[in-house]
Amino acid sequence: MARTNNYLLQAAQAKRYFLTYDQAALIRKLHLDFDEDFLYPVLFARRYRLSRHTGDLEREGRSGWEDANTHEEVMTLLDFVCDSREDRFVSGRWKNMAEFGHAFHQKLLEEKDPDAAIFQSRPDRFRAACETLGGIPLSTGDIAYAIEVFDGLPIAVQLWLGDEEFPARLRYLWDENAPMYLKYETMYYARGLLLERLKEEMEALPCHTN
């Protein structure tokens, strides 16, 4: 319970932080669509609306606007909206996600990954889900795609298929200029959101897809 409350407190703090910003400057910096009540950022090919009065977040779902005040969504989008650099740009050079962070995070990225086993068991659905999010196939990994997070910033997800000796593994690469867009800790939240989106899209596919 304490951990959940800490997450809620952190998200609430991020919203209050957003409300202290000059929103006109944020709109100019990010070239955001907006109206009197909302800013409209895009995250993993999904449109969001961010309340200009409360900092609350909604996502555009299949049947209309849905609550999106999860810790990961709030922290990822508000970090980008508020603290991305004016001079940010994509370099076109990949860097392993583990190389951005601390030893603790590197260990987490190296542990056996149940998501990799899910994706390996349904490779056609994994490919289709990546492509639904606008993924561009890459030649590295057994199955790999570059997927836009927001504002042109890509993350690459590589699936390395397992066998009797070695489990399936996922590896993540970011453009080396990713810290111009968001903090490393937030990159971790974005990675989690990507995995959830991929699994969501896999489940939404027709039953005949493997």
C-alpha cells in the first residue's frame, strides 16, 4: 500500500509541477495541438489530452476518452512536456538502454523476462502489434522494431528467441540523445508502457493470428 501511495503522490506532484509552467511556451516548444482546456501530446501512436487546469490525463481509446492517470503515463508525458530540452534532436545512433543507467537498472534489464516468452510464443502477433504502433523493422535481433515514443524519439525493441538452453530475451535501444527528451528513470516507465501497449494490441488482433 505504501508503495502505491508513493506512486500516487509522485504523479500528483508532477501534475502540480506542470501547472507552474508557462503553457504557451510549452506549446511552442513541442508544437502541440491545444484548445482552451487541453494540450494534446501523442505517446506511442496514441493521442492524449492533458488538462491545462488540473494536470489530469486522458487517452483516446476505442470508444472515446479514457482515464490515463497511471503513474507511468503521467510521469512519462509530464517529464517530456515539462523538461525536454528546447534544442533536443534525434541523432540516429542507437545506445543500449542499460548503458544510460545505474547498475541496479542494468540488473533488472538482464533478468529473465516473462514478456519475452509471451512474445516468442506468438511471434506473428508481436510483429503485428509493433507495426500497429508504427514500428519499423530492424535487421538486428530475431524480431526487432524501432517504435516512436513521441516527437520523433524512437525506442528499439529486439526479441531474441530462446531455445532449450537459453530463454527468450528482450533488449532495448534508445537514440543516444534520449536524455534530451526525458530522464533515464522516465525511460524505464516508457519502456513499461510500450510493453503494455504491445500486449494490448496483441490481444486485440483477430484470433487466427499466431
